[in-house]
Amino acid sequence: MALEAWRVLVRDRVVEAANRCGRASGLLTDTLGDLASPMHTADAWGGRFRSQLVDEVLTDASRELAIAASVMAAAELIALRGGAATPTAPLHSIDDVRDDEPDLRFALAQLQIARVRAEDACDSVELCRGHLWTALQLLDHPSLPAVDDILEVKRGAAHGNLDAARRLAEGSTSLARTAHARLR
């Protein structure tokens, strides 16, 4: 039996979201090591160079996560409209999905959690970028008292946010793949 058109649209969007979260997770994993080394004003050029490279990757990861979250929201809206008795009166929430559609209800619940994790990952990436920006500014002021200590705090905070974003992106990928497996 052929799938209803709206189910195909939902599945396609879930696959796209999982792939985008997976790409973001890979980018974040690859970048984690670049923030592991200490940052000091004595090597301002090296710290600036690494930070700028990391920021470029973070921009790409942030974009992937934001698009993934949007695509997941679109998949849910399509499912709520397609799963309704009439498309002109969409369901209000996944709680309204018919009882004979437990896989759809489960998949949409997983997708909602995946979307929140993707959004949280995107927020963590942006926090990381903020810490890196502050560190970049501090690299130009070696005469500030304890500037290297502050740089290390900012670098450590950026690294922590980056690792949190990576874990959230991985979780979002896994949840989106689980949702896809339950959609039929």
C-alpha cells in the first residue's frame, strides 16, 4: 500500500532533520579539540587564528541545527494537518492523534524532544561563540591584570558550551532517527 502523501512529506523532513543534526554533531566533534589548548596573550596570533577557524565551523553548525529544528517543526505541522479528519481543521497537538496511530504519536513525541534538543544545541553554540568573541577581544590587551587567567576561563567556558552542543546534537540526531523508524 502506498503511503499517503503527507506521510511521505513528514518522513522526508524527519530524514533531513536527522541528517542536519548529524552534520552539526560531526562539525562540533571535529572542532572540540581546537578549543582544548590554553589561550594566552603571548601567542595572541595563534589564539586568534584558532578562534576564527572555530567560529567559522560554529556558524555552519548553528545554521544546520536551526534549519533542523525548523524542519522538525514543519514535519509536526504537516502530520497534524494530515492526520486530521479534514485538512482544513488540523489537530491541535500530538495528544489529538487518533488512538489507532500509536506509532505516529510516538514519532511526533520523539520529534518534539529532538527539536528542543536541536534548539538547545544551537543556543549552546551561540554561547560558545560569545565566549570566543570575548577571548578574541582580550587577546589584544595583554597589559590587563590577570588577562591570561580570564582568557582561560573564557576558553574553558567556550569548550564546555561546545561539548554540551555536541551532546545535544547527537541526542537530537538519535531521537529524529528513532522517530523516522516509527513513521510508516
